[in-house]
Amino acid sequence: MTATGLSVGSPVEAPPARRFRLTTPVLLLGLAGLVVLLSLTRVITGAEDITSKGTVSAALGLAVPIGLAGLGGLWSERAGVVNIGLEGMMVLGTWFGAWGALEFHNPWAGVIAGAVGGALGAAIHALATVTFGVDHIISGVAINIVGVGFTQYLSKLVFDGMPGGGAKQSPPLPKLSTFSIKFLNDPLQTLETKHWFLLSDVAGLLRGITQDVSWFTILALLLVPLTFYLLWRTAFGLRLRACGERPIAAESLGVNVYLYKWIGVLVSGLLAGLGGAFLSLVAAGIYRDGQTGGRGYIGLAAMIFGNWRPGGLAAGATLFGYTDALQLRQGGTSVHALLLVVALLLAAVAVYQLVRQRRGGAALITAIVAAVVFAVFAVTTTVPEQFTSFTPHLTTLLVLSLASQRLRMPAADGIPYRRGNAT
């Protein structure tokens, strides 16, 4: 025996690998590294649009409705209620947003009306799931179906016969004002057109987030830190999250679980309705049938990718919005350049899995996938148009599969709750 109490020949266990924590410095360092990687890819491939002002502006506009839907899902599921009816609530938001703007001749009235429309759909979902104990998935599917049918009926009733309107669309809507930092535009534009490594890319990114940004977009961005503060820094948020983790324990401490679940679902619908109103008022300037295009489901994917946290959700929504913007603006050329970015990121993930997580098998699989993606990039010059239109949905599948091992949903999410039932 030695002085430490261990025999000389006894094996010493290796210390466990430290768990990765996403802190603010790590997040900022990762964002800086991503900008450098995009700049390097632009220089290598000549795809100038991947960091241009137009792409960044488009990505921001496409990310906002996805992010708002994801925030809605976050509020609901943190309270323990699965809400796959976000798509239907967004549909209601698109129609009521357009109706409110036309009825009151004010786009901000449309914003409020869109939020109310989404909350109406959420009230039906809360009544079914929280009050009557209906299966959450069944209720959500019903909301999606009813939302589409109800708005189609309302369009025929209200918009059909209006000048510029019809059975499947509204007349043109009043526009929301935009925000710009004027003195930055000219120097940033000059720097962007130089196409210098990194400097021009940073200029393009800054132009995209400081020029012609809708005030609605700024409101949506502020809702992310507001959600974090309310749910993680207040007693109200602690009680609401407790209802999604241990509702029986919360009940034993005097928390009205039904009330907090109702609040979570109603806020969920309100946020989804805001996302729908953004589509009709800002993204298109008009209401059209089928305008959401599945963004409610992509918002759910962003929420899951973000591990039911606002910051990760915002990152997921930005990723989906960026890939969608690339395929809309330059199609196959930009998406082809993105293959190099994906290959390099996968290679970095493989190294991390091998060195820090000591998962040789997972690292090998990731490295093989990275090699395949790089080979596709090397032997092709563009991506078929049929593939580019599928890029956002493929991105959804990829990020969910890569993030699946670190996900932890609220413990009581989707489990029916009855007061006094301790089983």
C-alpha cells in the first residue's frame, strides 16, 4: 500500500471528460470562427453572395417567423404542453394580421390582430389539453387543420370582392417602417465591394443588420432575451418551468398548475401569431393562402435543436433562415459553396469527438461523412435546382440528427396532468 491508500499495481481510472458548456465567451468565439470560415469559403469558391448584405437581410427576414414559432413552442413545452399546432396558429396570425392592418389602416394594428388570432388558436388547444386532458398531438393536428380551413373561409367572406383581393389573397397591405443607421451605409458598402478577406465579409454582415431593418424584426429579436429573463430569472418563470418538469411537486408547493399551463400555451399562440403576421405584413406585404409553408414545423425543429433554450433556438432559426436565403438568392452556386463549409465543420466536430469526448466510433463516422461531402464539393461545380429548394428542410434533418444526443426535453412534457393525481 502507498501513502494514498492505493496498492502499487491497482489501475487508476482516467478522469471523466469535462462536459462542454456553452458560455458567452465560447459563443462569441464560435461566431467569430464561423465568420472567418465563411470568408475563407467565399475567397476559395468565388461565391460572393454568402456574406453579402442582401443575403444577411434575407436570412434575418426568413429567420424571424421561424424564431417566433420556436419561441412559442418553447413557452408551451416548458409548461409541459406539446404544441405541434404552431403551424395552424401561424396561419391564423397571417390572416388576422392582414385583416387588422386593412380594417384599421395601420400595420401595427395588424401586428396586434395577428397575435390575438394566434392566441385564439392557442386557447382552443389549452382548453382541449389542459382543461379536458385531450392528447396533445391530436389537439395540435386538429388546430393545424382547422386553422387552414377557417382562414380559407374568412378569405372568401372578407377579401373576395375587395380591390386587389380575392378568395385566396388580400389586397396589398400598409407597410411597416424600417430602421437604418445611415452614416454606416456608405463606408460599409465601399468596404464590401472591395471583396477583401474577412473585412468585406464583416462589412456585409453589418450592413445586413443595420440597414432597412423592419421595426417588427427588432421587436422579434428583443423577445428572445425577454423570454430568457422571464423564464430563467423570475419566480414566475421558475413556477412555469416547474409545471413542465414536476407538476405534482409544483402543486404541493401551492402552484396553480392549470393556470401556468394555460399561460404557457396562450403565450405560445401569441408568439406564433406574431410570426404569421410577420409573413403577411413584412415578408410579403400581402396575405396569401398557404403563406406559412411549414414554418411552424421548422420552428419546432429550431426549438428542439436549441434544447428548449432561447439562445440555441435563435441560433437554429438563424441557420434555417440563412440556408433558405442562399437557395432563394443564388441557388446552386451558393449552396455548392456551403458544402465546403459543412465539410470543414464536420471535420472539426470529428476532431472534437475524438480528442475531448473520446468517442472514436462517432468521430470516425463523422469524418467519413465530412470526406463524402468534400468529395461532392470537389467533383461538382453547382448543385441541382431540385436540391437547392430542399436545402432548408435537409438542414432541419441534419441539425436534429447531430444534436439528438445532447437533447433533454422537459420531464413532464406531453404528459397529461390531473390535479391531485400523484401517479
